Amino acid sequence: MRNRSLTAAAEALHVSQPAVSKLLRHFESQIGYTLFERLGGRLVPTAEAQLLYRDADRIFREIEVLKGLSDRIRDKQLGLLRVGASAPPTFALLPYATERFRQRNPGLRVVLQTLPAEAIDEHILLGDIDLGVTMRWSAEAQVRCESLGKVGIVALMRPDSPLARLKVVRPEDLVGQPLISYDAHTAPGKLLEQAFREADVLPQVQIEVSLSIAALPLVQQGLGIALVDGLVPWRNFGDLVVRPFHPEVVMEIVLSRSGLRPQTRYGREYARDLRAAVVAMSSRT
């Protein structure tokens, strides 16, 4: 009925005219009434065909729209990736990983959220984000975790600090120095406290921060030396001196996702890009 003739319908369907005629006869036998009658050498739709066509045409056009949508999804012209990360991975890994991902998927929408590490588990379980990147392992049984790599604690200071001449900063070097670091009850805080205790040195943490990036303006203001993760690209934030801290205190970079639902193909792709970002970061350092 769209194409007005069997010949035109066959061309539109990329089949032969006899095949269309056979299909039409088979359809009429199934439904139990005639759809077309031949008048003056032409096929003319019956009243029943007119009634059927109104809904059939709408349904077929909707199927064509759906096929177009499916093709756009297949060709990566439509889709969504949601990533939640704590501050250090946000600064250090997400730019590189996102650039790689966007080169392959320019038509996709990417949502990046910087969240406290404790909140990322909840967002994953609620289905608000596809992937999480933090510096801690999840205690939630339904959250699957994978280590992307490790990074050590570093000492961050101004160039005029008396410790800037050292190649490595040790606990005994920090005696008498005002410290900026993590709360002693956090995982990195406990590791640092153990390192100081083994060196028989009492840490003098005068300013506690929950996010390592929060130590940046404090150090720049001359309020102390910060012991923070080495994942953040500190040298990108101005004239600062970064030194390794010994004994080595290691934090893991953890990728997490829901164990309750399948991982999306874009989540799998971005996870590979995050691994590549860690490798690239390691080669730079």
C-alpha cells in the first residue's frame, strides 16, 4: 500500500516480485480475508486492508525508528557513562582515561563526579554510577573491587623549606616541623602513624585534612609540610617541592563496580583506559 504496486514493493524489499506475491497470498490465507483485489490490471486495497493498514503502518514506522536507535547504539553514537572518583584519581587519572575513551566514543555522554570515597559505594549500589575510582577497598560485599596499582605517600613543601634540599624525607627529618596530613583514624593516617612509631618519632600533625588536595593551599601559605598521596600531580600546581617519604607508605588505587548488575560495555572500555592511565603515570614517575 505504501509503494502502490507489487513491483515497487519488491524493489523496496530487495526481493523478487513473485516472492512478494507469494508472501501476500500466504498472509491472506493466515488472516482469513482478502487484502487486495485486481481491478483494471491494478491491485486495489480492500476496506479490510485500509483498516489494518492504519495501525500496521504506524507499527512499521516505529520499528524503523527503533532500528535507527539500535544502529546508533551499535555505532556508539548514543550512550552514557557515569564515573565517580575521589579527588586524587580525579586529578591524576580521569583526564588521561577520558581522553582515550572520547577518541573512540565521541558521540557518548560522559558524567564524571568527584565524591568522597565513602559515598562512592552507595552510588554504585544505587546504580547512580557505573564505575568508582578511589584509594580504598570497599567493605561492601556487593561491590567488586580491583587494584589498578599502588602509589606512595610523599612530602609536599615549599621551595624555601629546610627539607627541600633532601632527596628523601624520613620521620626523623620532620621533628619540629608542623605537619599537614590525614586524620589518624583513616587508613593512610594509621599507616603513617605506624611508620613514625617504628622510627620512634612522635608525629606533630597540626592540621588534619580529609582530602589530600586540601593540603595544597595550606602548604602554599607556608603552614607546614604535607604528607599526602603521590597520585595527585602536585608539580602541576605551582612552585612546589615533592619528595618521597621513607619508610615507604603505600596506598592502592582501587576500581570498583556493582556486583549486582552486569558491567556495561562502556564501563569495560573505560576500565581499560584507567589501567592505561596508571601505566602512563608510572612511566612518567
